[in-house]
Amino acid sequence: MAVTDGDSITAAQYNGLQSRINTIMGTGSGTNGYGQTLASSQVSAGDVITAAQFDNLRTDINKANNHQS
């Protein structure tokens, strides 16, 4: 699900991205995952995504990038 500049992100789009970063940084599955505690978490369907929630997700993405770089 692509998001265009200026569009609102849905809870489903946010949760999809958060789930992918959880697979990398969190407990993962099988041999995947770094076992780190995430700053971000899933949101409920219909929730408005707050700036703080997006900041937490961005923090997790940056940690994954730093770890892999």
C-alpha cells in the first residue's frame, strides 16, 4: 500500500510497516530478529496515528539501519 505525500496513513499501513520492523529488530521468527525491545507498537484499526507513534517507528527503523550499516 503506497502512501503519497500529503496523504494520511491508515492503521493497516502503519501496522504493516511496524510488523516488518518487528521481524527485523524484535523477536522475529525462527532465526530472524535481533531480540531488541521496540519503541513502536501496533495500533488499533481506525486509530489516528500520532506524531509520537510515528517518531517511535522512525526510531526503530533508524536502529535497524544503524545495526545493519
